[in-house]
Amino acid sequence: MNPTDQASAQQAFEQIQLNRDGKLKHFLTTEGLDRDTLTHILETAESFMGASDQGLKKVPLLRGRTVANLFFENSTRTRTTFELAAKRLSADVLNIDIQRSATAKGESLLDTLNNLQAMLCDMFVVRHAESGAAHFVAQHVAPHVSVINAGDGRHAHPTQAMLDMFTIRRFKGDFRQLSVAIVGDIVHSRVARSQIHALKILGVPDIRAVGPTTLVPQELQEMGVSVYRDLASGLADVDVVIMLRLQNERMSGALLPSTGEYFRQYGLDNRRLKYAKPDAIVMHPGPTNRGVEIDGAVADGAQSVILKQVTYGIAVRMAVMSIAMGNTAAGEQP
């Protein structure tokens, strides 16, 4: 495929997220979206946080709608926050036990989708080990159904990226003044890819990727990311430090000498945190591997906002779900 065809295919790949009015109908990736769309998600999430602060945990925005969680990969944090988000929007929630479903007995994914649509489901939240799975689902659902990508292979995890952006905005304000370092296993991380796209769209001028050659590809420079092999240089005077988990389940071959050696070179402890600005925040998409990518004293320390990320994840996922379903035109209802 020549570069022109590749660009056209990528554009079509991204535009499936939008309805005919150019508004977000599916949320599959942060790539290709504009600043206004991402800002709208953040501001909507802020409104839900405000309602929660006032003691209002439930709103009727999705009353009468049904959300089906299709998690083909194990998850606790992501699935739980999506379930809570849907329930706080007053939706009915269907958690499909994939291990005991007809899919596990040989039924095709399309047959599973068609059966769930016949039950009048309005949204699918999809987590899958194969990159592109959520896009595949979005291409085959009925016009009235929205699809949210809860993580697909190495490709994207857009709601995690947006809850990270929400966390950064709450603690640091204007994205256009920030330096952000992403440390660790970027080559296998769908979260990192979505974060980088979102940070670029929101105007962060200094995005750094820090880690060994085997885990941080030099090609990131083509995306406007500065690549560092040395942790001290990579963290120098940054405002935000995002630590990534080693994606051992996605690695093929020995990419590291040992986890102990990795921590000695790239693990974040209080001594190394001092390379960053004194008021820098420490983030991690979870689950954390203490003593591998981050020291327990940092994860639990004053600069850590890791648990805040989890709290904010509910509001952000409420925002995404309400926006996507709200952008389903009346003429598209079944």
C-alpha cells in the first residue's frame, strides 16, 4: 500500500468514531480526534465530578439504555469503573462472562454481537487482546449502537488516556506549559500510545519517552516525542511522571536481563524522583508492580496521584458514555 492509500485508510479508520454530524459516536482511539472533542470529554467529566462533590452520585442521562461489557481480557479496575459509570448514568448493565459464553463454545464474535443487539443493547464496551477488535465491532454493529474501546491489543486504551489527561488537568492546569515523561514499556503499551496522541492534541510541548532500546522505539521521534535512554535526563525538570507497567504478557523473547536490573536502571524511587520538579506528580495506569517499575514509597507518597486516577476514571467514563450515546441521532434508532 502506497503512502497515499495508507493515509486514506488511516483517515477512514479514525472517522468511524464520528457520526454524520462529526460528533463522537464511538470512542475507539484518541488518534485523529481534535482538541475540541477531547476538551468536551474533560469538561463533561468535570461536571460529573461536581455533581458527585455535591452528593449526587446518580443521574438519569442513560435511563432505559442497556450497556453490555464484553471483556475478552481479564480486568478488574477497568471493568468495574465502566460498570459503576454506567450505573451512575442510570443505565442497565449486562456483564458478559466470556469464559462461559457461547463465544467460548465456538460462536463467532459477529453472532454474539447480533444476539446482544437482538436483546436491544445500546452500547458495547469491548476489551480484547487483538489490536483493532473494537474497530471491527464498531464496523458491524447496528447504527443505534455505540462502541467504547476498553483496550485492544497493543493499539489503544482511549478512556485510560483521557482519565490520565483529566488527572493532569486537575493538578497542573494548562497543558501548553507542561513537560511530561512517560517511562517504561512503551513498545507494548496501548495506554502509552493513547496518552501520546492525547497529549499532542491538547498541546503539551514537551513529551518524553524514557526507557531501554528494546522497550522504547526510536521511531517515537516521528510523533514529536523526545526519546531518552537515561532516567536522570528523561526526568529532568518535568511536571508529570507517568510510569508504565512491564507488559510481560505481551513480550516475546528476553527483552530485559531481569526485573531487578530494570528497576536499578529505570525504577522510580524517591531519589530519582528528585530529578523532576519539586511539585511533579507521579502517575501509573495500574496495576503497579512495586519494586519493578516503582518503589512503594513513591506509589504511596505525597506526589503520587495514582488513586486519584482511579477515582477520576469513573467520571471520565461517564462522560464518554453519555457523549457517545447522546450523539446517536434519533433517525438511527432501531
